[in-house]
Amino acid sequence: MEFLSDIASLINSTLRISTPLVFAAMAGIFAERSGVIDFSLEGKMLMAAFVAAVGSYYLGNPWLGLLLAIIVCVCLSMLHGFASVTHKGDQVVSCVAINILIIGLTTALAAAWFGQAGLTPTLNEDQRFLEIHLPFSDALRDIPVIGTLYSDILSGHYVFVYLAYLSVPLVFWIVFKTSFGLRLRAVGENPSAVDTAGINVFTMRYKALAINGVLIAFAGAHLSTAVNANFFREMSAGRGYLALAAMIFGKWHPKTALIACLLFGFTDALQIRLQGVELPAIGEIPVQLIQAIPYVLTVVLLAGFVGKAIAPNAIGQPYIKER
Amino acid sequence: MVSPILELTNINKSFGHVQANKNINLKINKGTIHGIIGENGAGKSTLMSIVFGLYQANSGSIKINGKEINLRSPRDSIINGIGMVHQHFMLVENFTVLENIILGFEGETVFGEKLQKAKEDLEKLCQTYNFNIDLDATISDLSVGFRQRVEILKSLYRGAEILILDEPTGVLTPQEVDELFKILRSLKDEGKTIVLITHKLIEIMDLTSEVSVMRQGEMVGHTKTEDTSKEQLAEMMVGRSVLLRVDKKEIKKGETIFKVNNLSVKDDLDVTRVKDVNLEICSGEILGIAGVTGNGQTELLEALSGIRKVESGSIELFGEKISDQNNFLNPRMLKEKGLAHVPEDRQRMGLISDFKAHENLIFGYHDQEPYSKSAILNNKEITEYSNKVMQEYDVRPNSPNLITSNFSGGNQQKIILSRELNENPKVLLVGQPTRGVDIGAIEFIHQRLIDMRDKGAAILLASVELDEILSLSDRIIVMFDGKIVGEKENKNVTDRELGLLMAGVA
């Protein structure tokens, strides 16, 4: 039975750890399907974490913190759009600028407002999201298999975990079953075709970036107002980049991107679980080596382990209407 | 009197300093096929892009059925019954035919009933015009001819009454052109109005009832097609009389000097594009390669000129093996052996567009005397040489210090040609020598190639313009899917025969 509960706790943490990756990957799908590269997922996630933490600290309600984070992230996405869509700047450079700006800005603002560089005050229970225990989860726990599945795996997560996994079918539906999705995919493949169909290419890209901003805000709020009870310096820790890798690995498709996110989440959960465990014949593995697993996996997967990833045809290219 | 279906008055349009359209007036009558002819860069496409709402005119008015309309985007034009088939198709390659057609006109937020209805309507349209298109096929799987039909279908579905086609035959085989013309005639019979933009005189004579001629951004004439001739139109286009035929002496064939044995070549994506090709060229002969774009001609020329690796087989020059899969001579070594190359992509491989004309004129010889001495360029010599050669090749304007990209396509091509012919090569590889080149320059370039042949050079000419192949070549081979599918002496060969070979059906 101990083996089963080990597995259950591993799956449970996989779901939790993958959550920000899933939001970020879905955000990335919107931007990149529209033809705009988004390296700034990392920076926006960090900014969302900061704003959500500060917002709920002052306003006393984590939902209001989330709302503020959404507003700020949409603004950042618009900034990226202004530089790279309207003014046709280099999309990667624009993203790097946003990322660097935010690392500095969050640290400096925390220092100015709370006197500690890159740290916000700890949130109390009213100011943060709490784990949701599904009905009857205690009562059902002792039923074999089903009880474990329901009470130990499905129950007891933050609201973001459920939202993240609900967002995947929603994104799939929007991208593949609606006319907005058709236009979104078309604008990333051949913007001229969209323009000659009488649709404004720039408006489409801004809309995609706005959705991107909303989704990435959830990832940040999850970090600072759910899993943790404050913001700390560089707390996004490369998750934005990891999500981008997952999205590419998933070929810009919500379902496969989800699988990639779960895979990364799983290796992370595994490395936490493996820390300090003595392996027969080898002994204890250095913690740094274990922590490197998800990143090594990323490199290996992206280095062509999964075949050629075919990006949207027009990605990275600003649309120039007149010659 | 019935007002014309489309009337343009005093249209002006500039891009920066370049005025692409100057005071254009044009009337197009309902139910006609109206040709707009002019050389590359004459402003035809710009004008039609304005009518389609893609560009906005700086001034002027557009009337449809006598009513003035304001076209701010293609949507306005589409609503007013204007459809356009662009030279480069506006299709999303990994979408299906259906998705491409409904794009922007889905009629519903979530796909459902309307999608079904669109499908039924489109199937009916396909039947009416005999289009034979599978609506669920992915565009990337369709041939160019079918993609064009998808474009036409797209316009019809969106309710086009005026259909503008921009250089529609450039990428088609003669058979596909016949099919297209049949479709256009039946559309005309239905009462639709067709505007055909082209630089090919023969299409105007074949298809249109009225024609307007543009030159350097201006409208220089309107006439009924039956009242004019090819020669007269050509003169209006160029502004002086031109020779449409090439004068060619009887062939004086020498010995074989260039030989290709069982050559196979792969492209950058590792796909084999040239498959087991054998060919020989004699001194004093022009061998033409006919074929639809993308059937391996590009890769063949690149391998022969030493810029692409040979996968298998070998290439011989004067009986000496110059390339096989293990060894190959680079372009410079080939040049020293008497091989010259006029690449088909002028902008990418033939020139450095940001360089001045005199720099491009000596590029490749820049480290040789008299252009340089002890690694220092001799600008005086270079300028002197440039002045001389630009006069000889009639490069306009004759200013060696002008940036190359500011010359027209034809003059850029002359710059390349002068450089490559300068050393009197024994073997000359030429790709698409007159793509995007105006008629006046075509005449000049063709004459130069014939002169080289008469001087005893072996010339390999790859072109997608069948007329060019037929008028210049002594012998013709046809490439399809990387293979040579036919070889003919150029006597009594018709474009129909070649067309069947080009389509891979013969």
C-alpha cells in the first residue's frame, strides 16, 4: 500500500508542479500561433507573481490580486505587440527587454515598498488561495484505488490546478473549432492571406496577445498566492522558458503541449522525491545532479528526439503590408 | 448609356519617392475580359491592389456601377463584388481548401451549420464551373493549377462580379493555361467581368476584348484588342519599336565539351531533386531545359556551377572530371576553367544588391589585375572599365556609382551578364535570364546569348518561359520531377508537345 501512496503523491505533485507550465504553454500557443514569438512568458509570469502578491496583500483578496496581475500582464503583452507588431521590431529583442526589465523592476519595487529587495510580506489565509478539498474526500479515502484516485490525486489542489487543466480543452476548442481560431492559425501561417480576406492582421495579433496576457497571469498568481504565500526574487525560475520548450515540443498544439508540460512536471516531482534517497550501489546522488534532470530532458527532447517541430510559417516576421 | 462596372479616375499612388501610379484613368465594361499590359514595374499590380483595397491611393476616385466607393480594406472591395487572384497565391498551405475559402467569411463564431452550408454551396459552384476540387484536400498537396482554381473559387464564393487576375499564367504549363482560359471564358459568358494583368502579349491577343497599356506608372493607351497587334502593343509598352523574334544563324556544332553522367542532387531539405540526369552540350549549341518551376532545374544548375554538392554521378568539362560525390571544384576554379554562371535568382546569388554597380561589375575578378594590385583596389581602372562596359551593355542609367538595387531588373541582369561574358567562357550556364526583365532588355539579352553561341560557347539555358526556350535553343530537354522526360531537336516542336512532357503525362 505504501507503494501505491507513493505513486499517488508523485502524481499529485506532478499535477501541481505542471500547473504554471500549462498556463504558460497555452499562453504561448496563442501568441505564436498568431505569428508572434513570445520569449517573455518568463518575465510576465514573474511580474504576475509579484503583482498578485502585492495586490492581495493590500486589497486583502487573492482574486483581486489575480485581476491586477491579469491587467498588468495584458499591458505587457500589448507593449510587446506595440514594439514588434505595430513597429515591426525584432520580436526576440522585445521579449528579452521585457524579461530584463521585470527582473529589475520586481526587485526594486519590493525594496522600495517593503524594504526587502525582491521579497514581499507573507500573506495570511484570507489573502491567498487555499487548497480545495472536494466533497466526501475524507469519507472516500479508504476505498481502495478509487479512494486514492479521488481523495489523494484529484482532491486537495489549489483552484489554479483545476483551471489549468480545464483551460486545455478550452484552448483546443477555440483554436480548432471557432472562426477566431481559424483566423488565428491563418495569421501565423500566411498573414497576406488573412489581409486579402479582409481581416486586419494587426488586430488579430493584438487579440492573440491579449489572451496570452490573461493566461500567463494565472501562472504567476499560482506561484505567489497559492503554492507560496509571498513573492520572492526570480521565483519563476525558468518556468516560462520550460513552458515555451514544452509548447515547441508539443508542436504548438494544446494537447501535445499538455503532455510535454506533464512530462516536465513529472521529472521535477521525481527529482524532489529522489533527493536524499540512497540508491543501491550508487549511494546518494548529488542534489544538483537531480535538480538538473528537467533541464537536461528539455535539451534532449528539443535536440530532435521527437522529430522536427514545424513552427507556424510566418512566426517571427512582422507583417509589412506595403512594399 | 450604361456606366462602366469599374471606373478609375486620376488615381495616384507613391511608395516613398517612387510614384507607382500617375493620374491613372481606366474604364472597364461589364461582361468583358479586359487586359492590362505593361512591363514589370509599370504599376499594373499596384493599381489593381488599390482596386482590391490592399493599398490606398493617395488621390483619385473609384466608381463601381457609377457609384463612388471608398475602399479602405480588401473587405470593402469584396463586399462590392471585387475579387482578386494574386500572383503569389494567398492561401494558407496547411489548411484545407474549405478552410481557405471560408477564412474571414465564416458567418458564425463556432463552426456548425454554416460550415455545412458553405460546403454544399461550394460543391454546387464546383459543379457549375467543372472545377473538380476536393474541398477537404490540403493546399500543400495540390498542384499550382489547382491552387489557382481554389483562388478563383474563393473569389466566386465571396460574390465576385469583377475578377482580377495578376499574371495568372506565369506558373502554369500550356495545358493548364488552356484550362484557365476556358474557365475565364465561361465566367465571362456568365456575365462576370474579368481583368487580366499580364506582360505576355499573346495572352492579350488570345483572350481579351479590350486592352489598356501601362508604362512607367502611367496609362499610355486603351484600345479594342481587334484593332491592335502584338507589335503595336509592344511598342506602346516599351515606348519604341521592338523585335519580337530572335534572328538566329544555322547551328555550327562543334565537339562535346560539357558532359553530365547519371547526376543526382539533393536540396537543403535532403530531398533528391535531380534524379539520374545525363546530358551533353556541344560547342556552338544552346541546350534548353524546359520545365515547370521546381522540377529540379534549380538544383541541377547549382550542382553544375559548383555551389551544390553532387550526390552521385559526375560532371565532365573538356573530358576532365570536374565533380563527383567526393570531389568538386568550387565556382572560382570552374571560372578559371572557362565556365560561367548566370544564376536564376538574380537578387540572392547574382548580385549584392546593396553594392554599387561598379563593385558588382567586377565581383569575382576584383582581386585580379587591372582591378587591383597588391590587394588594393584600383578605383580608377574599375570606374573606367565600368563606364565602358555599361555603355556596351546599354545599362541604364549609366552610372557606376549607383546602388545596384536601384537599377531595374533588366539592367541588373545586364550587369551580371556583362560580368559573366567578359572572359569569353567556353561553357555558360544560364537560369531564367529574362525573369522580371522588360521586353527591350529581353531582346538585348537574347541577342547576347546567340552571339556567344555563334562564337562557339556551349550554353545551357534553363527557363520556365517556353517561348524563350523555343526561340533560343538548338536542342530541348524537358525536366519533370528531377528526371529528363524528353529530348527534342528544336525543329517543328510545338509548345503543346513540350507542355505534355512538362506536366509529366506524356
